Amino acid sequence: MKKIALTGIKPTGILHIGNYFGAIKPALELVREYDARYFIADYHALNTVKDPGLLAAQIRQVAAGWIAAGLDPERVIFYRQSSIPETFELATILMAFTAKGLMNRAHAYKAAVQENAAKGDDPDAGINMGLFTYPVLMAADILLFDSDVVPVGKDQVQHVEMAQDIAQAVNFTYKETLLRVPEASVREQVAVVPGLDGRKMSKSYGNTIPLFAPEKELRKLIMRIVTNSQGVEEPKDPESSQIYLLYKLFAAPEEQRSLADRYRAGGMGWGEAKEALFQAANRELSPLRQRFEGILSDPAGLDAILARGAEKARPIAAQTVARLRKAAGISSG
Ligand code: ADP
Ligand code: TRP
């Protein structure tokens, strides 16, 4: 029996290259070795996206993005979280095993509280229960499908650890391995893809390179990357330049070495380094961009793919929930 890999992406904005290298690409590489279950975390997105038209569009864009990046719906069970109602039943069960204190320690919630404090606002201002209980819903996503590994970026490791804690609490209570304890899988070399300003690339910082940006926009964004004031002739350190760090993601090892040598030798300005990055990025992203446009132009086809995925996922989900209800003394009748 193959082990199970599972991950989800929230449709809270358009996909960027941080999502691609940090989450999508590593997840797609696992498909060869694992039974993969990948999904669109649309109810997680509802915590922040309250515009229905926008949410609907982003769900389709993220789904099309996965397929354009190479997800084969015949090999991967690919679905919307909202199509699996068992997720929400399991989340309710897990609530009973989740310490409130554990939620208090979640990074996203803590950051929101700190932001309020910094502004002198009420600590709970703008924080909904969806954000507070976010890790429980995510644990339900993971535990529902007996996941062994969860490919994610570094920022999600804490959430996977919380899913471990919650699974262990359930197993301990019923003295039975009802829920498989998952492990996060993080690719160290791409754990944090830097953004245009050098901070982590993130929708919330507005410093992203969208994965499907048209060629002209891609060039413009790359030319906007913030650099220091070193002149053309000065030798430069590749590893402390985010242009080079981004280039590494797109270039073959020998191309990486050759650009690194040119950095160290001096005589290459930032403009030229950016041009090399643009060429390498465009080479990898052009075919993706074309596939993406094609998939998006057939929304009914896309919906059918997701509906088939949900059909495959639900029987698995139903088994997990039935197992827990039985163990808990809540019959399915
Ligand atoms: P954002 O920070 O832009 O809101 P999400 O939180 O929606 O991105 O992340 C979706 C997935 O992409 C997660 O697995 C996350 O770890 C990964 N990811 C996001 N940004 C980066 C980044 N800059 N580097 C590596 N992985 C990232
Ligand atoms: N929290 C993840 C993110 O922000 C998205 C997500 C929801 C997820 N449920 C999941 C990731 C289950 C992995 C497994 O990126």
C-alpha cells in the first residue's frame, strides 16, 4: 500500500511563485511515490474573502493553477474542501479534543492579536472564530484522509504539528489508533521564496510575482525587485541577492554556477541579473501560462473534474467519520 500525501491551498488570491515552489511543485513530485489527495481549501478562504464573485473566481483560478502546473486528476484525488461535508463533521468532533490554549498559540491568530495591540485596538478586533479555530479545520482536512505526509511551506509546519497533537489526543482517549498521525514535509531549499522586496513572498505583503503573469507584467515585476546601490563593476555576493535566489529556482545547476561566477567577478549590473532571471522564469512559466488560460476558458470542464474528485474522496471521508462516531458512542443511525 502506498503512503498518502495530502495538501490544500486557500483560494485567497491568485497563485504566486512562492506557492508554486513552496507548495505545488513539491506536492506534484510526491505523486509518483504517494497516493495524493490535493484540494482547494475554500472554507478556509471564507474567513477573509467575503466577496462571493471574487471567491468563486479564485476557487477556479487555484484549481486551474494546479492542473496547469501538472496535476493529473486521474492520478490525484483533486477536490474542493466544501464538497466534502465530512470535513466539517470531523472538525466538530476534533473541537472536543482541542485545547483552547493550543489555538491561542497559533501563529496566524497571535499575529492578528499583536497587530491589534500595536494599533491600540481591542485584542479581538476583526478576528473571527474561523481564524481562531483555523488549525482545527486544517487538522480535519488532514486527518480525514489518513494522511502520512503533508507537503507545505515552512509557515504551515505549526499547523501540521497541531494536527498531530489533536490526533494523538483522540487516539489516547479511545486507546486506539483511530487517526493516523501526519508529518509535514518541507523542502528546505525552497522553504521561503523571497518576494520583490526581499521579505517572504506573500499575498499579504503585496510583493508577489503571480505564477501566470503575462510576459510583459512578469518582466516589469522582475525589474522592480529592490537592490542595493552597488555599481556595475563591483563584485557581488549571489547568495545575499534575491535576484539570484529566485534565479536558482528556475535555472539548471550549471546555469546557477555560471551566474554566481559572474556575480563574484564584477562587471555585471543588477539590470543584467534581472534580465537573466526574467529569461529563466519566462522559459519555465510560459507553457504553464498557456495551459492555465486554456483550462480557465472551460469552467464546466473544470467543475466536472472537481466533482469527480469529490466523488472519489467522499467514501474515504465517510469511513473516517463513521469510525470516530462509533468509537465516541455516537451511532450513525
Ligand atoms: P500567502 O502567504 O501568499 O498568503 P498561502 O498562505 O496561501 O500564501 O500559502 C499557500 C502555500 O504556499 C502554503 O503551503 C505555503 O507554505 C506556501 N507558500 C506561500 N508563500 C511561500 C513562500 N514565499 N515560500 C515558500 N512557500 C510559500
Ligand atoms: N493552511 C494552509 C495554507 O494557508 C491551507 C490548508 C488548509 C492546508 N488545509 C490544509 C494545507 C491541509 C495542508 C493540509 O496554506
